Amino acid sequence: MTSCRGGNGEREVSGPGGPASGGIYRGAIGFAGRASVRHVLRSDAARPNSRPQGNACRDYVPEHMNHDTESRILVVRPGALGDTILGIPLLESIRNIHPGASFTVVGNGRYRFLMPRDMEFQSVDHPDQLWLFGSGEAKWSPPARRFGKAYLVLTRPDIVAENLKRAGTRSIVHVASRPSAGIHVVEHLHHGLGAAVPARKSVLTHLAQGERKPLLWIHPGSGGPGKCVPLHEMRALAEKLRNGFGWDAAVTAGEEDEFLKDHAAWPRLIAAARTQLLENRPLEELCGTLGRAGLFLGNDSGIGHLAANLGVPSAVLFVSTDPVQWAPWVPDQQIKTIDLRTRELTAEVLRAVADALVSWINGTR
């Protein structure tokens, strides 16, 4: 199967296997100078003599395809929590492209409850997905349900695309999961799949409950120390914010944040007055308990994307990743991204950041 990597624009690939089997590369259409690759593969492998001749490209509909099949759309977007949330605007855009269609989303089963309720969800690791992700003739069998079109957000789409073609999917569109430098991942996904980029909005506010609370939500982890502000500096910043607001605080941590407990600042952070530790709690619980917090403070993380998309005013700290690419896709007035990649968190910087956040929150009340 043809695999296109990199590139300075958009490629459309037609035919069963790219140029080697008669496929046609058509042009290169740039997106403001950003690298974006779109693959569209139409399946005509279901009929022995259906390959295009020369430069002709047939749009063959396999015999088992019908109107019901054509109206079924598959979206494959596995990933961690942040990736899943950043993919939700794309799901809504794909729905707008195909009004009246039925949708199946294949993704991380842990985040099923975040998905649009009018879309069927299937876990990427469910046995029913062996036909899609498995390789090898002996193990492959066609799925019970066929799809007219598939959108793939995958770094390595080859096996999945080949299995979809074998199952008779007529059109397969692919974009790599990581954006090029200087472009936000939501823009990258939409450009790569040929969809209009939507306005920024918080997409999970329906999961928050109640009125806004005078509560500081602190998430000091990010799945590993590489993306985290040093804990003693996070604790100092949290303390300045608490003193500025006079609020209670809630600290969240998951299994991947165990490394924080080895730090001397951890006991001081969680033992502070009027501070609650919510450790290894279900995400649904966090949405209900903290979804109306007054401010979120944390590193670039899946929980940061969750908080911002619940509608919580959010201060997200970036120490190794680029906020231009990875900041939550929410309205600008709801988020403050603090780029610390080239700055040391001195006492003076901490004080300036805390003062700016206090003024920001006071101005939004």
C-alpha cells in the first residue's frame, strides 16, 4: 500500500494501492505553507479487472455496497485523554460534512463517555476490531458492518487502510496524528481531512454540574516529570493563588503521577489547609465534582484539556511542549497558556504569574 509521509500540501491517492497498481497522484495543494497530507483511497479491489488503466481512475462501487452502507461513516481516532478531547471538534465537523449519516467512532475505551452521544463508539482494543487492526490473511475476516467512508487519524495507517479496502470501503481519508511546527493540532486535523476549521469552544460543558465554585483545581502531574513544572514551584504558585483568592483547593492525581510522591513538596501541597486530595478518581466523578471550579492550574496534560473543555477558566503551564500546537481548543478568554520553555520559574516570575492570574479571574467574575 502507498504510504505518504511529510509533504508540503495535500495529496489525493486513488486506486487500490497507489502508483504501483495504477493509482494516480493528483497535485499538491498547500495550506498556508503548512505541511498537511490527505490520502483518499477508493477501493476497486473487489473486482478482478477493476484497476484503472493508464491515467483513468474508475470510481467502482462494490456489489455489496448500497445506500445504507454509503451513509455509514467510520472515524478511527485512538489516543490518550488529551488526544481524544482534541479530536472532538473534528467529529462534529465530520458530522456536518455528512448530514443524515450514521457514525461509528473507534477510540480509547476509557473515554467513551466523552464522545458525542449520537455516535456509536467502539473501543480500539475490543475483539470486534480485529478485522480492522489485524494483519495476515489467515486471521482476517470481513466485518459484519460495512462503511462507505472512513476517516483515519493515525501515524501508521497502512494496515487499517488496507483492511478497510478489503472490506469494500469506497473512500478512506488519512491524516497523521501529530501537527507540523507552528500549527495547532485541531487545525492540522481539519486541513488534512478536508474540513473547515471550527471556532474554538468548550465541548464538554454538558458534563459539568451546578454553579461556579470558589475552588482552585490543581493538577501537578502530566504522566511523567518531563512535561511538569517542578513540584515545589507548582506548590508555591498554588499557594500564591490560594492566598489571592481565599479559596479551597482540590489536588488531582492519577496512577501515572506516582512520581510526585517522591518529591519533598508533595506532603506540603496536599496537607495545606482546606485542601482535598482526589487521587485515582474516575473522570466522570471529576467532571461532576470539579467541573464548575473557579480556576484550574496545571501542566499541559489530558486533565488540563478536560478542565478547559468543561468550561473551567484554566491556566496551563507548558515546559516542554508548544502551546501553539497543543493548547486546549477553547475560547481565548477562557484560558491562559503560560509558556515556560525558555524561562526559569524564579520567585519574581512566580509572583508575576500569580498576580496576572488573580487579576484575570477577578476580571471575569
